[in-house]
Amino acid sequence: MEQFLYYLKASLISIRRAPLPYLITVLILSLGLGMFFANATFYYQLNRDPLPHKSAQLFFPQMNLVPFVAGGSKPIQVLSYSNVQKLAASSIPTAQAAMYSTDSYVRLDASQPALPVKLRATQRDFFSMFDVPLLHGAIWPDNSARDEVVIGQLLAEKLFGHSDVVGKTLLIDDRIFTISAVVVRWQMLPRLYDANNRNHTSETEQLFMPLETAYDMNYMSATMSRTLDDTDYRQLSTQGRTGALHQLQFWVQLDTPAQQQAYRDFMLQLAQSEKAAGRHPSAVNNQLPAMRDIVQYFAADSGDIKAYALVTLLFLLVCLFNASHLSLNRYLSNQYEFSLRRALGASRWQLQQQMWVDVLLLTAITVLLSLPIALAGISLMNYLWPDHVLFSQWDLSLLLTLVLLALGCSYVVTLYPAIRASFGGLNQQLKE
Amino acid sequence: MLELSNITKIFRTELIETHALRGINLTVNEGEFVALTGPSGSGKSTLLNVLGTLESFDGGDYKLDGTSIKGWSDRQLSNLRNEKIGFIFQGFNLIKDYSLFDNIELPLRYRGMAASERKRRVDQALELVGLAARKDYHPSQLSGGQQQRVAIARAIAGQPRILLADEPTGNLDSLMARQVMELLEQINAQGCTILMVTHDPDQARRASRQVQIVDGLLNDAALYDPLQQSVRTNTQSQQADVA
């Protein structure tokens, strides 16, 4: 510890000797790191795996079950009600849920103004498949239609002023529903179960209704619905269950490779039997992307963020190059002292220890300066891309990454100059 | 104690090779005070730097206490410099923004010595050079002679067995030079071996032995006239006398 403090003192004296070049080095490095980190925050949050323990076991079946010859390399992103029923007939998955999102209005009684809400029409297994945490109550026991809803804690507090509201009633489009469960403040980031709609960067819904009830109430999908025949689907409760209205997302949980293979075989048999029955003329094209790969599968990642990531990375490299150059000049001007220390008995290893303290000091100062720069960068990006505000949050692992990145950059900036200085000719430097 | 056998040193650039040392054979015994003299560019500083392991050598062998240091690692050479050798430079080579105490303490730190022992040694060395009251001063607050005394204190604080001094009085006036020489004699009297490069024949005469270097070769018998910057060997002298 005493030696560390000595090295720290030596570093501070060295900085005091030529403060301006050091300040410029730190500013350049902090600017590069801050801008890079601002972008890295979005990039990290957008590309993180919200369910790392099961994202390789949740799958999004895709089939070409449409009543015409479909082109393109991928099937249509959503399924019809009847197709989902056929898929749901399989007992292979551990869990499975069909769903879609829609817009609705909610209020406690008819005297109140209606509050617009995003509503997810879904089935029982949705909550267990995506690890939705419950604060109160229980999920519906089956997938049948019922006038019961699950609401988010935020909406409960907004409507009732508190969250313990199980058993209470509310009006959804003036139909009375009983609250069966309350979800904890929950934000799946990114919300990968909605990636096929490129809607995975938005907030989670605050209201969950049984799918069958939503169909009964004639709720159409607010994000993606494809009508592939001439049926009038305004009467969703009847035609929507039989016709070629494609609006459902369908997720299955397949825990083992054997289950996954069995499900692929099941999908193949289903496609072949449907084709044989004349219900679809296209070639069999079944896809089973895992949740882990779903953004890539639907090419739903943000091009802006990617482009900006590249720009800030290049900017960081330019900053590193310039900071290294300044650092080299600073170290070479101190080469005399390196040589003197070596002449007096310091080994190269001991000089490298001194360099490491320089690196740690540079890292600490750079992190402190780059954080406000990163915050400014995030504010700018929130202004430019308001859709991504949810992804501008820091967590511990992200901050630790910044520290490691700053350490790496400080090492790069310091290493070469320090080695150059510590390998200089002793005699020549001492004479000069 | 020190034994150089046929030491050669060549400085190479892209265009030329300079043979700085051409086969030096030299033995220095414990407790000797050896003055290295010779004209500018003769190789005496290079020899001192080879002795102090600040320069490597290209050929020959260098034995210290009977052990060859040829092929030693950077760590071994650093330890050798730190524990057995003290350096005094013409330009003092003190770190300007360190106090006298911190300057003198520097080599002791790299030895991993305890703080209390470092303090005792630094105080002792400052006492010896007569600057005990100024240990918190910075070099810029001292005269040239005082700075050189600090450099001497730094060199002896580690209690080295050999002191290498490269023109230690080169930047000092005659009064201060005399004080420094007296200090070196005092240190030598305590048993420390000293090798000193000097241009001053008066100072060279105060050493127990003079060694002259000419064109990278030792010439024990040479007569060097620093005023004329020329060398006449004994043979040349004899021929001149005959003529």
C-alpha cells in the first residue's frame, strides 16, 4: 500500500509538471469514451437478453399456411386463429400461448372519463413463459373466455390509488371485468415477444385480457393484421375465428432438443396435411426461430443505433490515437526521470508498476469525466430517437463495462509510451 | 573486486560504427580511489557506464567479486545497481520537484526497505554531506555545490561498495569542487571503492591510482596533458627526449 501511494504521488507530481498536455489527453479520451458509452448504452440495452435462462427454449413457430402461393423466403409473421388452434393441438410444448396487442379504454365507472390503454390479449401460459411477476392474485386457470383481466401495478395505482385490487371491477369499453391478478411494475427489455411487429422497444402493456374474450369483443390487432380473403372481419368474434385473418403471435416453450425436433416434425406433418387438404398451395416453409434470435430473424434491430455505434467507435479510435500521441510526448519528456530511476536501481518491472498506477489514475479521472459526457450524449439520442428512451438506462454491469473500457483505453494510451520511455538508453538520457 | 577482461563496446548507427572501447583490461581492488582520465571522446565515460551497467558491452568479460555479470537479466542488473553501486553525475541528476529527502530516498525505495530504515539512512547521509537541516528543500533552492552534495548523499545512502563519479566537479567552481573532493575522500576513507572520471589533473592526483584512456584503450603509462588535449606515450616521450 505504501508503495502504491508512493507511485500515486509520483504520478500526481508528473501531472503537475505538465498539467496542460495531461488535461488535453484526459479530455480527448473522456470525450471519445463518453460518446461511445452513450451509444453503447442503447446498443447494450437493445441487444440484451431479457430471459437468458430460457430464451433458447422459447420459440415462435412460423408457417406458410395462407390460401394463395406465398412468395418470399419467410412465412407471414402472424397466424390466423384457426392455424393457431391446429398448432395448439400439439401436446409437445411445455407451455404455449397465442396473443396480440390492441388498444382499448378503461375506467372504473361510467361517470369517469375513459382512459386509453394498450391491451394484450393473451392466454394463461404467457405469464409463466415470459416470467411475468405477480404482485397479487392468480392467473386464469384456463384459456377460455372470461370477464377477468390482469392489470399492471402502475394502472392499478392510477385507477384505484393502490395496488391490492384483486376482486375489484372496472369497465373496459363499458363491459364489466373483475381483476384476477396484479403484475408488479414489470418492463421486459427489450420486449421480445412483440419483435415480429418491430414493437419490442415500447413499454409493456398494463392490461391483459383472455384472448377468447378479446375476440368476443371484436378487438382487432393494433399492430399487425393481414386479411387474406374478402371476409368482413369487423365481426371478429365469428368470422375472425374461421377466416384467413392473420393477426396472432404464437409462442411455444420447448425445453429440450428432443422436444424441439419433435415439434419441427409436428409442424412438417401439419403443413403437409394442410397442403394435401388443399388449404394452402405454397411450398412447405416452416420456421422455428428462438426468442434469443428473434430480433435478428425479423431484422428488427435499429439501423440508426447500429450506424451511430459505428460512428462513435471510429470516433473513439480517433480519440485513442490522439490521446496516445499526446501521452507519448508527455512520457518522452519524462524519459530522463525514467532513466534516472533505472540507473538508481529500478527494474523495468518496477517502472511498469508505476505505469499501472498512471493507468489507474487516468482511468479514474476519465470515468468521472466521461459519465457527464455520456449523459449528455444520451439526452441527445433521446431527443433524436424518442422511441428508444426506455433503453437509455444504466445498470451495474453497464457501469462496470464502462470502467473496464476506460481501463483498457487508458492502458492503450499509456502502455506504448511508457514502454518506449522505460526502454530508452540510460546513459544518453542522463547526459541530456 | 572489479575485473574487466578485454571489454569492447561499439556504437552503431546506420552509417558508421564507433569503437568506443577496444579491449579494456582493468582490475580495481576494494577500497581503491581510481581516477579515469583521458581526452574528450576517449571512452572514459563509456567505461564508467559499462562499469555501472548503464551500458552493455559487446565483447570481453566483466567480473564483480569474482562473478561474471555477462548475460544477466534486467532484474539482476537493476539489483546490482541498486545495492552495490552508487552514481554521481556531472549534472547532479536530481528530480527538481522532489524534496532532498525524496531524492535521496529514491534508490532505497526500489530496494523495498522499510520506511523507518529509509529515514535513518537518508538522515545519516544528509548529516554526512552537511545538509541535514534542509531535507525538505527542493534542489532549486540549493547552490550547485550543495546539489552535488545531495547527489553524493543519494549515492551513499544505500551504502554501496562502489561509487562511480562522472566528472562530479565539472559544473562547480573551484571552492565547491574542493569541498566535493574532500567529501569523496572522506567516503573512500570509510572503505568505499571510488572510480571517478575527471579532466582535472589536480583532482586526478588526489586519487590513489590514475588510469588513462586513449581511443578506447587503457594506457597506464600515457602522459595526458589536458591543456593541450593531446597524448604522448612513454615511447614517444623517450623518442622526443633522445632527439
